[in-house]
Amino acid sequence: MSLDIDRISKRYGDVVALREMTFSVGDGELFGFVGSNGAGKTTTMRIALGVLSADSGAVRWNDKPVDLDARRQIGYMPEERGLYPKMKVGEQLVFLAELHGMSTADAKRASLEWTKRLGIEQKLDDEVQKLSLGNQQRVQLAAALVHDPKVLILDEPFSGLDPVAVDVMSEVLRTKAADGVPVVFSSHQLDLVERLCDRVGIVRDGQMVAGGTVDELRKSGTPRLSVSAPDAPTGWADGLAGVTVVEYGPTTVLELSETADDQQVLRAALGTGPVREFSWAAPSLTELFREVVKA
């Protein structure tokens, strides 16, 4: 069983927002949905929720179209604040849970449980507008979780969080996935996506241009050669045949063409002094992302 985004397209006049966007998120899977601003991530999520309609394509959950009953079982966290600013945290969470069909008693129990888990139980009687941005983000996540959703769709859930709050939210998402819930979230924090997600999809211009596990994606990128030569001056690798300098620093990062000679690079580095490191590595997700979105 899975959440399936099947070739959905969306156009606003002459602007094409989505071009046959396609991916699936299986039960218990954490799926990272990444792309530059305006790439189509939020539009995809809104269509999955039924907030927007697609021009073509379909959204299915467990092989059935996502209808009103199915949407009630989806936990959604928008990038922009979707809370009532003058309403108290506890009252708001109970109200939202009741909208999803929970009894008042169950809604109160769930609200207390999630605010405790997210470290904001002391804020239950505070108005949302009086909270810090980080705590507002925690309340927003509690609102997405309070009705015990069977699918989670989160748009930039880590935005504005301090490192402790990032750890708390990461653990919550891992727990929900371990319970069998499909979780899809967008984020610009690619190091976090790399650590947290089972699979990642990279979006450019409304299309899915790369997807797979983090290892699969990294192996598909151009390998990088790291050279640590403490005495080497900046520019030492300039002009070497088939060599592109990605970054100069304490460790110089290079890309080599198929015809380039890594031993020539080593000799050039040794010519400046001792070499402490000389190793090949697959690009990080952040490096791969830059490579893909600029292609």
C-alpha cells in the first residue's frame, strides 16, 4: 500500500507548475521531496490534499482515489502558518482533532499527548501568536498529528527550528514511519534529508528529475577527488588537464574528466608539499542537488 502521485500536471496560464509529476511513498517510508523555490513541491502537496485540482493525472492512496474520507486521514503541515493566531494552543488542537471526527475526550487526550512529546505542554493555555516561531512550528506539527493520521504530508517542517527542536521532530517522524505511516516532507536542509530519509526525489521545473535512495542518488553523481595538501597555495590545481576545481580550502575538492589522470593531480599536489589525504568519494546529497538543478 502506498501514496501514489501519478503523472499530475498543473498549469497557471502560460506558467507550467507541474509536468507529469510522479512518485510513490510506501507504508513506513520517509520520503524527502526537495527542489529549489518554485520547483513545484508545494503545488504537488496541495493537489495531494485536494486543496488544488490537477489538470491531469491522479493521486491515489492504497490504490484508490483520494476522496474526502481519505483526506481526513492525512496529516498536513503547510509551509506557511495555518493556525488561528488568537486561539489558545490546547483549544485549537482539540478543535482540529474534532474536525477530523474525534470525540472531545479523545481530542483532549491526543492534544496533551502530542504537546508533551513535542515539549510544548506548558503552552496549552497560550495564544499561538504569543509563541516563538519555533514553538509555533511545534504546534503546527501537533495539529498535523493530533488526529492519528494514516499519511503525513509536511511542507518544510524543520523551518525555523533550533537543533534541539530538529532532533525532537526527527524522532517523531521516525516513530510515525516505524508505525507504518507513509511520510513525505519537503526541506531545504539537505544534510537532514540525507540522514533521515529512506528515499529522496529531486524536483526541477515541475518535474521529478532524480529519485532513489540516498546511496543510489550519490552514486549517480560525478565522483569527487578530495586532496588535503596543507602547504598548497590556492590555484595549485588550475590548468591541470581534465580537472575542474569544485572548491579550494584546507581540503581541495576536484572533479576529473574520464581522460584526466589522478596521478598527475597527486604529483602536482606533492609538488607543493606533503599530502595528508587523497581520496575519491561520491558527492553528498547537497552537492548532487546543485549538480542536478543546474543541469
